[in-house]
Amino acid sequence: MGRTAMSALIRVVRARGSGGPARGVALCLCSALSFSLLPFLANAAYAAGMGLAELLLMRFVVAAVALWAIVAVRRPSLLQPRLAVVGLALGGVGYATQSALYFAALPYNGPSLNTLLLYTFPVIVFIVLLARGKERATPARLLALVLALAGVAVVLSGTGSGELHPIGITLGLGTAFAYATYILVGEAVDESFDRILLSAFVCTGAAATYLLINAVSGGPEIDFKPAGWLWAGALGLVATAFALTAFFAGMRLVGAASASIISCVEPVATVLIGVSLFSDRLSPLQLLGALAVVAAVVLLQRRQTTDPSPAPAPRPEDASRGG
């Protein structure tokens, strides 16, 4: 599994030089589908006796080791120390803050409402980029945004929701703002910063934060079943290292606003996987919501093909660096 995931990561970044916006959409879709496996891998690790703090530490350690191994093989161009600090902060502060707020909100909101609040982040990203003059409020873009958010809301409506609670709503929206900030900062990182190298620094920063959290709480405790190592490794390789790198590479090609909207595929895919695993059924309305998210992605793909202006033009010297 480890060798296959690392090979896939290398193919992701080698694909940087060609394919343009359509490839960016595909990369963001791969990222969303990989992230959609996260709750299932995490639940399997919990069933093996792993605690949350230990799982998060293992997740980012495995991801960081895999990414640094690829960096060692590819040997990207040297980076400025300032960019390394940005990458570490994205993981150690951005990821850690988003995760902390999300899990703090869960007892108040429940999984469905919490996810719904998190997925207001595409709106935040879009509004910020509009204010900065980096996006245009075209009818196609606005329609894609509405379709994606409405689709997510409808799909999640059939999975149960938590009771509305002011603290939960505040924490849930805080999660969305934290994730939007993470995306906007990541999008603003210098294009010359190799995206696998960026992901390696992000995972290293997150691993350092969770190592500190484990140390403060007297951990990590490793008295879990051997299967826990397997599930944590899969979580680190597939739903973290690959998913994160694919997202950064795709965002470089299509822009932060489109990448955020395409990410709405993630919760829909999670529900569909749950349906296939647990023999549940989607209601006709939920199926319509899933189709709305797919329609939003198709609309964005067509827009990117005909008007790729939000994505920065690739530079010849970047082709050898990867995405």
C-alpha cells in the first residue's frame, strides 16, 4: 500500500506540466474522494483501540515520512526559509486549529450539522477572493457555488442533525473560517514552492503540534491492536499525504475558489460510501442533492476549459519541479 501511494503521489506532481484546468479539476476530485475515506479509516483505527490524539499524531507522522521520502528522491529546488516557515505554520497552526474546533463542536452539533457548517468555507473563500479582485462573480461560478452547497445540505439532511446550540454554531463556523484561512494562505504561497515539499512541511508542522499535545497529556499510548498501525498508516498515506498534495496541485491549476467548490464532493462521497458499506438507502431528494454537486463540478470544469483565467499560467521552469 505504501509503495503504491507514493507512486501515485509522484505521478500527481509529474502531471503538473500538461492538462491545464481540466487536470486541476481531476486533481481536486481525487483529493476530495481521498479525504472522504477519512471517517471510515479513523473509525477502523478507533475499533483497534487507538485514541484520537495518538491517531492524529500517527496520521501526520506517516504522511510526513512518505512526503519527505519523495522529496529526497525528487530533490526539488531549494526554498526560501520564509516559505518553510509558512508551510510549517499551515500545518502546526492551520490544520491544528481547524481540527481542534471541529472536534470541539461535535458534541454540540452532531456529525451532519458539523459537516454542513464546515462546508460554508467555499463561500468564505469566494467572498475573500472577490474582495481582493482575484475572482469574478460570473453567473456560472455563482450557480456552481449554489448547486454545490445546496447539494451538500440536501444529502446531509437525511443523515440526522444535531440540535442548534449557540456554542456549537460558533465553533462550527469557526472551523469553516479556519479552513478557509488555511486554503487562502496555501493558495498565496509562491508558485515556485514545490507542492509536495509544501505538503511535507504542512504534515511536519501538524505532526509537531500533535506530538506536543500527546506529550502534555502523558501519551502517546501504543497499547492498541496491531491493526491500528495499518489503519493509521492508510489514513496517513491516502487520506492525508495523497489527498493534501492533490489538493494543493489542483488548486494551483484552477484557483482556490474552484478548488473549494469541488471539495464539496467530499461529504457527498462519504455518505455514498456509507450507504454502500452499511446497506442504507438514499432518498430521492438526497440523490438529487448528490447530482447537484456533480453538476456543479461539471459546470466548473466547462468554465475552466473555456476561461482558465483564475488559474495562474504555468511557467516553463516549473515543469521540472512538479505540482
